Amino acid sequence: MKTYQKFTLITVILGLIIPLLGLFIYFFVNSIIGIPILGLFLGGALLIGILIIAINVAGLVVAFKIKNTKIVGIALIGCGAALFLAVQFLAIPGLILFVIAGILALKEKNPSYNLKERNPEYDSTQEDGVVCLNCQTMNLKNSIFCNKCGQKI
Ligand SMILES: [Zn+2]
């Protein structure tokens, strides 16, 4: 798992636990008071809760499903911004965490171009390889078939 993915996972877990805790406290306070004094806010709180969950799930999907780290980075920062728009000042910790995760993703080298990591057999002294047209994996210079997907090069 990449650093930005770990960071996104932590961000999302915190982002989901805190609203749930808030909801729990809300019901707890209500049950003590007896009167749904906070009931006026429930509609808005539910909407914000759904928004928070949607944004966090979107962040998680982006971090783990999209391979292009540039897109992931921008999307994660976008999630932070969306969270801030939805929850405003309470979302500042989430915003900061999402922005850090986004920057980490942007700094991440795109795996397609990282030969040594992707292909351990690749000899670093060999200057040029062959890029597979099917999956964009860099292969050894004289490869006939792609090392990753098996496509004929
Ligand atoms: Zn391939």
C-alpha cells in the first residue's frame, strides 16, 4: 500500500468515526433531556452526515481505484474542499488530512514510469525499454511479449 493510500484510509476512518460519534452524543444528550430540543437541527445534521460519508467514500474509491496519482492527488484535495463546503469549520481537520493525502499522491511517482519498482528484473544499466501499447508497462528492450499483460509488443 502506498503512503498516500494509507493516509487516505486514516483520513476516511477518522472522517467516518467522528460524525458517528457526534450522532451518538446527539442521541445520548436527547435521551437525557427527554425533549428533542436538538430536533430542529436533525434534518440538517442528517444531510451533512450523508454528505460526509459520500465524500469520504469517494476519497477512498479514488485513492484505491485510480492508478494515475496526479488525478488521485487533485481528487483528494477536491474531497477536502468539498468536505469544507459541507461542514465548514468543523471540517478543517478533515480538510488538512485530505490535502496532505492529495499532496502525497501528487508527489508519488507514477508506477508506469518507475521501472525498477514495477519490474525487478529490469536492468537499470539498460537505457531504453519497450512500452506496451496495451497497458503502458515498460518492458525490457528485446521483449516480445509484455511482462505484465502478455500482449505481443
Ligand atoms: Zn502490457
